[in-house]
Amino acid sequence: MDITFMVALVIALALFFDFTNGFHDTANAMATPIATGAIKPKTAVALAAVLNLVGAFLSTEVAKTISGGLIREGSEGIHITPDIIFAGLMGAVLWNMITWLKGLPSSSSHALFGGLIGAAVVGIGLHSINFETVLQKVILPAIFAPLIAGLVAYICTRLAYALTSRHDPETGDKLTQKRGGFRTGQIFTSSLVALAHGTNDAQKTMGIITLVLIAGGTQAPGSGPQFWVIAACAFAIAIGTYAGGWRIIRTMGSGLTEVKPAQGFSAETSTASAILASSHLGFALSTTQVASGSVIGSGLGRKGTSVRWGTAGKIALGWLFTLPASAIVGALTALLVSIGVVGVVIAAAVGTAAVLFMFVVSRRSHVGHHNAVEVEEAGHAVRFRKKKKSRKTTTSEDVQR
């Protein structure tokens, strides 16, 4: 198959992956503010889309990790081919679609890494993988980032409730807790998460496209992403983010724990801090894992709130299987494309059919902005007490705000 056509095919598939990454990860920034009623659903995804677009232009450190660190390449290294990159992307796209259909906030990043590693091992050999980079910038951040983010969210939540707690100075009885300001704060913190997401996740596709351009001989080894690559990836992830990803928003917004404004504020602050720090260091972080860890940490930090450990367990299993599952699909696709043109055509046809099938299945139980999260019910958590209401009529719900 003509190398130019194969490079174009990989770029198109990479941009589609970027699109799926966008709607798959919208929940990372906007699930909690939607759940608390801080931002209306459609406004939230539009804001996230714009900030993902802006964030994608702020850094390229993660892109360099993908294009020049994960798979050995260069004049003295292993020459990865566009066929192998195509196979790796197919593994990532299919796993993203499967987990989206199930509403599981799995890691798009690890799906991409797994697909590439599986395809490279089968297509080139085990020696093509830079395991030092994989360990330092993929595995270790995957283990520690959600734990650290969860711990920070737990501490922030405890502090938020402790500092805003109000009691009657005479009787010591608990008064109405005025924490509505956290709802306003969530607009800022969720926006920061969306911006941070753009600085990390959009770069992964930039790295893939840069890698295929290097493999195709149209870009020098070791160079960073070109401007048109940055722009294309920025718009692809922004459009995907605007599509919503409502199934995963439902899981993140109310499936893990009942989220109140102070919890959402704490979780988003923790998530944004972890992602921005990782982007600066070039760590190809899973923003989904960080966001999930923060939500769980904030749930544990608020007294009287329980974490739905069954849902958390399903998410953890999704994290555990993402790398190997996408690696298997990438490896099988690599075996198929090794046949030649026929194999590439079959892989593309099967992949397209699988994506269309999952989309059709998703329409049978449609999840959209109208039913992703019970916003009206969750909104009671941030409703201000009416001025005419006396202390005597204060309800137990007001006390729990």
C-alpha cells in the first residue's frame, strides 16, 4: 500500500480517536458541577470544549513522550511503520467505544498506550518498547496520581466543611450551613480541569500523528508536533468534548457518591492540580483515573456520605484491563495488517462496523443532557434558604448542606 495513503489513513483514525477521547473524558471536568447544579449540562460541555481547545495549545511535553519516548524510533533505533501505528490506534478506539457504551470512565490514554505496545510487539518485537519510559511516565503515574489526587481531595473536603461549619453560640446546635459559594467556585475549578485536560490528553494524539509522520519519512526524528497537527488535534478533542459523553458523566456525577458543592470544588481543585503538574513534567497521565480518585476522596471526606464501592470496583477493573485489552486488539490488528493491503482493508472495515454497531446499540437506551444526572434533585444540595424562612422551619436537609 502507498505510504502516503497509509499515513493519511492513520492521521484520520488518530483524529477520530481524539474525538472519542473528548467525549469519553468530558465527565472528568464537568460531571460534578452538573451533578451539583453549578452549571447547566449543555453550558458545561460547551465550556469544556472551548477550554480543551485552548489547553491543547499550551504545552507539547506529553506529545514528545508519545512521539519519541514510548516506541524506539530514529535513524539508529527501531523504525515503526504507519501500519503498526494504525493497528495500535484501532485497539485504542475500539476499547474507548466499548467502555463508553458501558458508561465506564476508563483511561483513553492507557488504551492508546496498550494498543501501540501490543501492535509494536507483534509487528516489530519486544525490543521496540522503551520500558523505562513506560515505567516512569505511564505505569508509576497511573498508580500514584489517583491516590495522591484522592488524598488531596479528602483533605480539601474535610477542611472545606470544617471551616464553613456554623453552630449556635448559645446552644451549640447546628445551624444552616451556607456553602452556596462553593457552587460559584465550581465554575472556576471545573474550567481549570477542562483546560488541564486539553494540555494533557490532546497532546497524546499530537504525539501519534507526529510519530506516523516520522515513520512515513516526512518529519525528522526527535522533532516535536507541527502547528497544523496541534490545531487539528485541538479541534478534534474540542468537538468530541462538546458531544458530551453523557453515559460517563452519569457514572462520575452520581454513580460514585452523592456530590455536594464543597465536595465538587475540592475534587476539581485536586484533579486540575495533578493534571497540570503532570503535563509540565511530560507524564502521559490518565486524567480519568485522577478525576475518579478525586471524586472518591471527596466522598470519603464528607461525613454522612458513602462511596458506592460496587461502582468504584467496576471502574477499577476497567483501569486494570484497559492496557492488556487494548494491547490484545492492537496485536491482533497488527497480525491482520501484516498480510498487506487486504489485511488493512479488512481491519478498517471490521473496526468501522464495530463502531457503528456500538453506536446503534447505544441508541436503544439513550443517555443525554436531559437524563445523564438528576440535576434537579442534586440541585437541592446548593439551594439557598429563603429569607422568609424562620429558624424553626429549618429542615434536616438544610442542616446537611
